[in-house]
Amino acid sequence: MKVLLVDDAAFVRMSLKEILDKTEYEFTYVEAATGADAVHLYKAHHPDVVIMDITMPEMNGVEAVEKIKEIDEHAKIIMCSSMGYQEKVVDAISAGAVDFIVKPYTADKIVHAIEKALKLT
Ligand SMILES: [Mg+2]
């Protein structure tokens, strides 16, 4: 399945890929470093699931969720945040994100969130 990884830090996207590559599922990736890129790439690739950072330059994660949901009301977006961003996570959920993961990411947390979002289990 196709995953859109959105984070302004390249090493975070890389570690997400490493984690996902070790799971039982087969993923292909599209990567974005800003909320604006995420919106463009969503339109172009229609990924099955989006893993979205909250704080990014050029459109934050919450705004990007709003825009993506305008493009596709069924978009499955999982928010990622550090501790201390609970308020923004609430905003993201009300904008239409399906779930959130708090850093540090673990394979269990991510896979569980994806399975839940796509109703794989
Ligand atoms: Mg960030």
C-alpha cells in the first residue's frame, strides 16, 4: 500500500521507512517535507494512508489535513506529534485526522494506527 510520509525532518521520514519496511506489510512511499507539498502529492498520488507531522514550515499539519480532506473526504491521515502538542492534535482530529501517534514512534504504534485507519484487522 502507498503511504505519504510528511515530516520536515528527512531523518524522521527515513526512520519511519525503516520501521515500516520491517513490518509484515509491503509499503511504497511518497515523501513530503511541508504541508503544502503534502497537499500536492496527495492530489497526485492518492495514497492509502498519510502519516503527518504537526509542526512544519509552509503550512502546518493541521492546515494540510483540512486541505487534504477538501480534496478527499475519505483520506486516512494519522498525525504524529511530540509531547506537548496535545492542543494541536485535538485540532487535527477535528479537521478530520483519524488518529495520532506521539513520538517516539515504534513499529507497534505505527502499524496499529495504520491497521485501525484502514480497518485491516
Ligand atoms: Mg516537524
